[in-house]
Amino acid sequence: MDLINLELYRVFYVVARVGNLSRAAEILYTGQPSVSKAIHRLEDAFETPLFTRSSRGVALTESGELLFRHVSRALSELNEGELLLKKRNHATQAQLSIGISPMLYKYYVSPHLKAFLDAHPNLKINIVDHSMSYKVIEAVRQGALDLGVVSRPTEAGDLTFLPIASIQELFIAEPGYLAKLHYTDIPSFFGQATLIFLEKGNVAREYNERYLQGIGVQAVPEITTSNMDFIIELVASGIGVGIVYETAVRDALRDGRLKALPFLPPIPPREIGIVLKKGCLPTFAVDAFVAHYRSAFLAQHAEKGR
């Protein structure tokens, strides 16, 4: 349907609703001759009369009734679409609420946030610190957050998970602490080492426990925390060993302040991404955030592959 035909259908719809050419012209802010001409053009196109004329006004013919039913549905869909778009675009002035842990924010959201805000200067963002992934997921599920950035949950349920990047983790220790341990194999190592893990209720903690079970280790940590930065500090001070993001300790590994444990099988990479509630119409702000971050990490991945 081209634009001129769409306008003809709008005129036809209004005339059919009010049953009077003069009244239709007032509603459409035009003259009666223009309304009459539009109706005649439609009747010529379909080669059938759409209205009967009388001194009291106009009434739909049988063909007109048939056309009116379809035009009514089509215009109703268009109006609904316009309202939804206005609702979404209004969100450019609204607040986008994001739930995320400090470490994911630091290494995966913060580096690309300025570019996102520069591209969308009217957006207001509320970043909610949730150290536990499941709190983020539940807040998205309940509608308290527009979206969350989390590790891939074991069960998405009524949520949509959109992967944006992968995380490589590793066990680390301070070299002096590691030298004091006397171990001959993996079980004897875990029998001696003080383990420092994220607290329960975190997707990363569950993922790492499954990894340990896969290598035959039932590990019970002596120290737990809600923040991976604390794990890094505790390990660096020679208190124990912990699992952290490789990107978070890259410099410390390079200069020898920390050491990865090469005798352990590598931890499989895990995905992080954006969680959204299924069945909810994404706002303009949500769509823009998802598009920006998926594009940023695709470009980053392509750059690494060169």
C-alpha cells in the first residue's frame, strides 16, 4: 500500500464512521470537495460504489461494508503501532535501570558506557549494585530492573538471555603462599589450601563448584565474600587461593605478584550477557543498550581474531 492510498483509506474510514461528507471534512481539516474526490478515486479504483448518497448523508453499500471491516482493522493496527512507538521513544527521557555486580561493571560495562551515553545523551541510567547474580535475575523477573548483566543462568525460565561476551577464570595464589604448601596431587592441594570463594547465591560460585566437582574435588571454602576484588586482595596478601577473572589479574600475573595454578585443568569459559523479562515490550532505552553492547563485544571479538 503506497502513501496516497493510505490517505484515501483514512478518508474513507472517517466518512464511513460519521456518514456525512461535510462532517468528515471538518474532522480531517480539509474541504468537502477533497473528501468527495478521495471517495470517488477509491470507487473508481475498485470499480464499485462504496456509499449510497441521500439528502441525510451517505451510507455504506455492501461492498463498502466489506472494505470498511478490513480498513478498520488495518488502521487500528497502525494506531496501536504508533502508540507503542511513542511509548518506546518516550523512554529516551526516562531512566534505564541496570542490575550488575561490581566486577562485571568494571570489566564489561564501564569500558563502553561513555560511548553509549554519548550516543544517547537524553538517557538517564541507574546502575544498581547487586553482588549476587540471582538478586539481579529476580529483580528483572519482578520488573524492578529493566535489565541485568549476569553470567548465563542455569535456568532462564521466563527470562531472555542475550550473550555479549565470555569470561575466562583461573585459580590464583601468591607465590610465597603456594611455596609453603606441600602437595603431590590435586586432592592433597585442596586438602591444604585455604579456599576463598564468592558467597552462595552467585551464578559464578555455582559454575566454579561444578568445575571442581568435574575434577573430583568437593571444596568447602574457609572464606567467602560478595566481591571478587576482595578475593584478589586476600589472595595477594598470602591468605589462600581463589578463582577470579583472568582480565582482573593480568598485570599481577605478568609481573609475578600472583601465580596461576598450572597443574589444575583450565576452567571452561562462561558466558555473560543481558537478561530481559520475556513477554515485555522492550523500551527504546533497552533496545539501544542491548544493540550497543552486543555490537561493542562483537567488534572486540573480531579485533582479537585478527
